[in-house]
Amino acid sequence: MQSPHITETPTGSVRTLDPGLAVATGQASSKGASATFAELLKRVKAEGLLDLDPRYDYRRLALNLALIGAGLAAFFLIGASWWQMPVAVWMGLCGVQSAYMWHEVGHKAMFRDKRIGTFVAYFHANFFSGVSYAWWVNHHNRHHSHPNHISLDPDIGRRTAIFDIKQYASRTRTGRFIVRHQRVLFFVLLVLEGYKMEKTTVKELSKSGTRHRWLEIELVVLRAALYLTAVFWVLTPLQAVAFILVQHAALGVYFGLMFAPNHKGMEVRDGEKESLDWLERQVLTSRNIRPNWWINFLYGGLNYQIEHHLFPTMPQKNLGRARELTREYCAERDIPYLEVGFWESYRQVATFLHDVSAPTRADKRLNAAA
């Protein structure tokens, strides 16, 4: 049975796959399917938690646009001043909040109308953030299918940090230095996340095959032209460079910190085939951050990571109730369910990274030049 994730088809269009539908119609295979997930899905659907609420989504979009508008207004009102650095931080944070918008659209958790969803996604991803939406869809699809799988999860494959000692041999000399100190450097290097996504976008859009490739290129180029024109017109050259660096650093750190606790330090697997069924695959590889209104806003609802992975088409507003049902169900079935506080989540991530890389510091043979 296919997992409920977003998929980039050969023509570049986006569709959502729902395993619950396959279970209900008897089309499930043994892979990724289990009667236990079907039972949990039944409870979730009985409360209408997969139903969309466009009014709520429009309010989220309005708030996001208001945050962006406030940053732009401050930028032009302040003018050429070093007080623009807090504005740069603000706009970096707005970039992550915008990423939550295209993330929701990609999972079909926001709009029924494909045209509205496509507009929202390309506006927030390509135009505002300079990130290829088509690339992200394909990348995120594979991550949702096999989270924390060394061979199959691209979120693991694209990192310099290692999550299993067997990855160390493939690292360059610089990469090996980073790995040996990854408990700290993993977080320090988050400042480069924004740059890395833009670099990947340029690389991916240079290839042919994506249905809306030229539209994406036009939006990314237009965004770069408007952005660079604005910062170098309003600010002095030195201030403009500083603004760009600070904004990208703020975006990268915020983006990385919001996603690092989701899976790092949880169940890791390897091999050509998936070894866990759908329910265990998502619950055992994900970590929740204990919710409150501020955490929910800060994480865009992704602090409910377990529920998001189990039901990726579920609107953000319903994840809290799904958490209650999932915790209850996992307790009934003796399935480990991990939820921790904000600071504890990062402590666990840092401890895991330190423990995994411990042999590289203890065995000199592992530190031979790549």
C-alpha cells in the first residue's frame, strides 16, 4: 500500500496519496499497511479530522502576509541604517512561516481548489523564498515514505552529519572534521540552510523535465531581481550585504531548529527495503514537541510530528485532537510514543549526534584522509 504523501508525477503535477483509501477499498498490499493503522484511521475519520476548513486557512495566510507586510514596511521606513539588521532577522523568520504555507498546500491539507493551492505554493516557495516547489515536493515525498531510512530518506542523505557510523567513510576531509564535532557544528551550520536550498533550486531548475520549470525559473529570477534591487537601492552596499547575510542566517537557523527535533535521534534503518509497517514507521521515527499556543505557532503545527506523518493530509488545526487519539491508541497497543519539551528535544538531538560520532573521535584509523 502506498503511504499518504505528496508525489511529483512525471509531468510535474502534484497529487496526494491516502493509504486509508487503499485499506478501505481492499487495495492494500503488505508493505506499509497494517490493520492497526486502519483502526486508528477509522477513529480519526469518525471525528472529521481530515476535513478541510478553508476559512481557517485563509486566516493563516492573512496572518502570514501581515507579518511579511510589517517587515517590508519597516524596511522602507527605516531606510539606510544598521537598525535594518533586526528587520533582516524578522524577514528570515517570515521565510520559515511562509514555508509552512507551501508545506500545507503540498500535502493537500489546505485547499480543495487546485488552482488556489498552486498559486499559494508557488508564491510562497518560488517567489518569496526562492525555493523550487517541484524539487521540494519530490524531496519531501520520499522523506515521508521512508523517514530516517539511511538509504531512502533524502533528508538524511543530503546532510554532512552522520546518523550511523557506516556513513563516515563517504565523508570528505572537511566533512569528517564536521562529523567529529557534529554535536555542536550541526547547529552552527544551520546558518547555511537557506543558501543550500537556493543552491539546490538553481541546480534542479537547470535540468529539464519539470512541467512548470519555466514558471519556476521566472519566479525565482524575478524574486532575486526585486530582492537585490531593493536592498542595494535602500541600503548602503555594506549594509545591503550584511542584510542579506543576516536574513539568510536567521532563516537557516530557524528552519533547521524547527525541523531538527522531528526525527533526529529516533529509529534509524537501512537496506533496500522498508522493514517497518506504516504505523510503526511513522511513530517510531518521529518525536513530538509538547504543545502550547506559542509552540504551535513557532513550529507551524509540525511539533505534532507523529500525527503529521501518520496523516499528512490533515489540516494543521486538527493535529491537536489527532494527538490525543494517537497517544491513546499507542498506549493501548504498547507502541512507544515520544513527546518531550522544547529544550529536551534539542538535548536529545545533540546527545544522539555526539554518541553516533563517538567512534570517529576514539579510533584514529577512522580519521584517515578521505
